[in-house]
Amino acid sequence: VSTQSTGVPMVLYLIGLGLGDESDITVKGLEAVKKCEKIYLESYTSILCVGKEKLEDFYGKKIQITDREMAEDDTEVDKILTEALNSDVGFLVVGDPFGATTHSDLFLRAKKKGVAVTIIHNASIVNAVGCTGLQLYNFGQIVSIVFFTETWRPDSFYDKIRGNRRLGLHTLCLLDIKVKEQTVENLMKGNKIYEPPRYMTINQCIDQLLEVESSRKESVFGEDTLCFGLARVGQVDQKIVSGTMKQLLSVDFGPPLHCFIIVGDMHILEKELFDYFLVK
């Protein structure tokens, strides 16, 4: 492990920011940020409702955005890790640091390079969905729903949902985020031209789920299946609505981020809260 001349080890801090705004960072996380000479903000697995300027004002530090392109570039990642051998470096993650596999990879690469790593946890969507009243221990496998294209319509999530449903478990569906994506044409030509960001809505998710059901025809779910739609969880204007898939299709959930829950068997208290959030 690298140290400065003082003998104090340098650290790569993986810091969870929570789900809301700049003030959701923990006290421990904020103390770590103030120690760091360089700070990176991961911007491709989730987003906060505030821009990096707000974070910079609140933390009193300059922040560099890390997009998917940078995170998947071995040279760029090695640069961050080399910096962490010589000074304290912060890597800020919306939610919890281990909410995405990318950050596990960064942790392992840091360890192999001899970089000391400190993890500072925070709330993530995985535990914040308890705001629905559904008990966390009644959830099964989490699934990701990606945007369909004309040539790519993956349905591997269907089998996981079927497994959860057979056990009476709830299914959390995390919805696709497309940030700094390129068209095939621009990618092939090497043009650094990017498409506008896209965030899957609950309505789009339900449409795709029902399309897969109509194709697979295994009656895993349908228009009458009970579910929750959640938008901007952890923010002041978070929205929670329950109902059938058909009912939620016509609800305007507003700006991102959205997630979706297919409800399994409910006990009495869960059912009471489901009824409380019923679509009006």
C-alpha cells in the first residue's frame, strides 16, 4: 500500500451518494470527500436530480465526470488508480458503491495494484423500495429491462420473473439508462457524436413486458398483474403508484429515474399499503 512521506497511506474512497441530492451524502462520506485531492463522479449507471455544479458547491471541491467510455478504458482506469497511489482520490457513486458490477471491478483492480480502498455505503434503490410497504425479504431476483431495438429484443428477464412468481416473491425491475450512446453509423465511422440521453419509463417497461408475454405465452404476468411504479425515489417529488399493469400504463410518472415492481404474494400489511398507493 502506497504512503506519502508522512507514512499515512493514500486511499481510493468509493463513496455512495444516496438517491436524492447533494445533501444525501453521509457525514463520513463528506469527510472523505474533503480529504481527497481528486474526485470523480460516475455518471453512467444512475443519476442524481442535481448537476455536478451543485455537488461542487456543497462539497467545496472540483469534480470530474466519469462516463461509460472512460470507465471501460483501461488506460483511464489505470490513471485513476495511479493517482490513488500518490494522493487520496474519491470515486462518487449514486446510490451505494456496490450497486453495480462496474464498481466491484474497480475495487478488484485497485487491490491488485496495491491501492488502499475504503468503502462508504449509502442508500440504494435496492433497499429504498421498502417505501412501497413491500417487505425486502419477500423480494426475489432483481432484473434489468433494457430498451428494445428493431434487431435486439432480449427476454432473459422473463425466466427470472417466472421463478420469482412461482415462489410468491416480488420482482424489482431496474430500467434502462442510455447516456452518451452512439448510433451504429457514428460508431463505425469513429465520429464522437452522441445521442441525447434516454431513460426508460415505467410505461415503456410495461409495454415491453407485455410484448414478451404475448410472445412467450406462459402466463407469467399480464395486464391484470399487480405492480408498483416508482419514480425519483429518495427525492422530494418521489412518486409511488400501485395498480395493475394496464392501469399503470396510463399514469404519467414524470421525469426519471423510474423503476418497476411486479408484486408477488402479499401479507396483510403489504396489502394495506398497496391499497394506500392505488392509482386514483
